[in-house]
Amino acid sequence: MKRVLLALSVLLVSSASAVAQADSAFVQVGRFADPPPPPPPGPTVVVVEEPRYQVPDRPLELPREDYRSPFRLHVGPSGVTTGRGFGLGLGLAADFGLGTVGARLTSAWFRPESTGTGPIAGGMGHYTAEMVLDLHKGGPWHPVIGLGFGLTHITSSAAGEGGFAGIGIARIGFEYSLGLDDADVRFGFGLTGALPGPSDRELANLPPYAVASASLGIGF
């Protein structure tokens, strides 16, 4: 009887070992030999990676542009000469425009030429209007060219009583801007040539003359 029970025990143990080996044959570690099953039907989700922005250490600085006023007033000393002396005076001017093309109105008053016997023997008034070209409107230095016309009045001349004369003018000048944030302040230098035209009989022999000027201009 014991031998029979021992034989049955051995048989059960062998059967259990065979079943365990059969079950372990289906356990696999690693990739499947066959491709994985397709995903279930449904909407496809696409993940887009957002671009990465690099933030600079300090903000970018835009180029600074000097303030320019559309209206500027100028005042400063002036001088006039016909080649026979030099008469000192005072000049005033008003500039209009902040672009390349502008306009200027000028008034100046002079004492007689230093010789006292030239064409400008008495006081002189010089009044002009001109078109102005600013050849470098964006920088501190402004080379300018002006063309226009005007009127001159001489109190007395070498011929006697004075009178009025029409003139055509051409001007070259340089202006330097201080580059302030809230005001257009400039120092200017200019040289104007005047050619007399129609005139009163007393100024029929008035020769061409030149006007030199320096000025301080301010615009808000």
C-alpha cells in the first residue's frame, strides 16, 4: 500500500512540474516577435513642440533720432559788405519745416559800411524769403542751401538819398543741433549773396553785396 501511495505522489509531482513548465513557456521578456496591435479607432492626437524663445539679457535699444521742431526762431549778429567796408548789425530769422525742404523768413538791420563813403553810407534793412534745402536732416550737422528773393532799404548812399531795391539771394550755411529731447536748439553760420534787381533811381548803382551771419535757433 505504501508503495502505491509513493508512486501516486511521484506521479502528481511530475504532472505539476510539467504543467508549470508548459505555463512558463508563454512568458516572454523583451519585444514581441510580431508587431504590436494597432491602436483602437479614434481621433489622432498630434503633439507639437512649442518653439523656444531666447530672451536677451537686456532689451534691444531702438536708434535714437534727434528732436526736430517744425518752427524755429533764430537771432544773432550779422554783417554786410559791398567790398568797400563792413557794416555790423543784428539778424532775425524764422524757419518752417522739419524735413529736407523748408522755408525761411529773414530780417536784418545794419549800420553803414565802415568807410562811410561806400554804396551803404547810411543804415540798411535787409528782408528776404527763401526756400531751404537741409542736406542732412537726421544728424547733428545740417548743411543748408537757400534760394529766394527779397527787398533791401538803404537810408542813404554815396549818391545821396537812399531808397528800395529788389534782390535775389543765394545762401549757404551750416547748423549744429544740440540733440536735446524736448527742444530743437541749433547754432548756425551762414553766408548770403544778394544781387540787386529793380530799384529806385537813387540805388541804380547798388552793387551785389554779401551778408554774413551767426545765430542761435530755438524751436519747441
